[in-house]
Amino acid sequence: MSAPLLDIKNATQRFGGVVAVNDVTMHVNKGEVFALVGPNGAGKSTVFNLLSRFYTPAEGSITFDGTDLLKLNSDQIPSLGIARTFQNIELFEQATVLQNLLVGRHRHRKTNVLSDIFFTPSARKQERQHRHAVEEVIDFLDLQAYRDKMISGLPYGVRKVVELGRALATQPKLLLLDEPASGLSVEETQDMAFWIEDIQKQMGITVLMVEHDMGLVSAVSNRVMALAEGKELATGTPAEVQSHPAVIEAYLGTSGIQKGGTADKKKTSKGAAA
């Protein structure tokens, strides 16, 4: 059996007296969609921040594609092929959709300042390559109508798709999706499920996502890990995790873990906006 693309072993993260992630071990295989679920405060986003190297764990190890992530700084992570979206959309408000997506091409930049200033043949060639890659993402996410529009004037649901597009423009090996369905309508969540499936199957990108919408999780995930108070409760298929006694107890009194959420396999549209 081949080694996992992402391997986290015994990771622990403390903030003062609070243990946000408590001895968590997990692996993500190449080509799968893996979801982290759990109540608010379970440690899901902290795991993402460990992977992004915003935090350094007090204990444990994190390996990506054979590289020890704990030896790297946060600005070195994209060059490995890890891209991320955020719960709170992080886009350049006074730039167009196209310009925001081109930012995602930064890790592929091979020219220097002088060649860019004088727009040498090599710089022009690279610019064409970046534009072609971004146009493919625009077509994939049906963002043609928004290409030249400012981010500040776009609806929330379209902004979420643009942020996904910027991450895809980096051509990642691993895509970290932090609550991709948060704030989306039912139709937009169905579209997001459609795109995640295509990202996995057509682009061959491995996906690790944090999500509360169990309809979306059930629709697209191969495996799921449930966390509560920083600890692993269960790992398995979406059905196995949802029926696990410890998970049911953690969610007691909430509706987030119930089946029949907003996303399902019968997607009807690729459109970015409802």
C-alpha cells in the first residue's frame, strides 16, 4: 500500500490551558475527499492552521508527500502544492475576478523583476501560460460572466466560488476547504458538491475539508473524521461516522449531524449563483 499523501501523527496544540487538538492522528490518501466534522470548538480549523503552518504543534508530526511540514514556514507551504480557502473569504476587494485568480498563479512564477518590467519574451510567454490556466478555472466554475467584475460588487455566493477558483489556480495536490458551504443557499451548496466531485475525479486533486453541512459531507466524502473537544471520536465512511454512538452523543441536541442535509448527489446546475 502506498504512503498517504498527508500523514498527521499524535498532533497536539495548546493555547494556554486549552487543548485545542489533543493527540490527533489521521492520514489522507492521494485522490480522496476527506472531511473533518464536529461541533464548534472541536479543533477542526486548528488542524487546518497546523497544516498551513500558522501554528506549530506542541507535540506530533505532520508529513506531506514525504516532506516534514514542521521544518517549513507558512510562506513555503503553497510551493509544495497545498492550497486553502478560508471560513471568512480572503479576496482583494478592489480587484477583478480575473486579477484575484491570477494571484493564485504566484507560486508558478519563474521570471524576475527586470524581465517583468521590460516584459521580455519569457515574461510574455509566462503571462500567456498564467492567463490560459486561469481561463480554464473560470470555465470550470462558470465564472465567465464575472471575469472583469470587481469583487466588492459580487454576491457572497459568487465570492465563495472565486476563492475556490483562486485556490484551484495554484494547481494544488491537496486542496484545503474550510467550510465551503458556509453561507450558501441550497442550490449553491449543490453546485459546490458538484465541483468538489469534479475537482477530485477530473482534476485528480485530493481534498481535505472542514464542514458542518452533513448533506454535503455525505455527498462527496470518501472518509470522515469526527472531532469533539480536540479529540477524535470516530473515523470511517460518512454513514459509519454518523451512526457512531460517540458522535451521536457529541451532537445531542443539535441538527448538524442529521442525515438529509442540503447537498445531494443529484446536482442540477453548475451555476455559481442561485
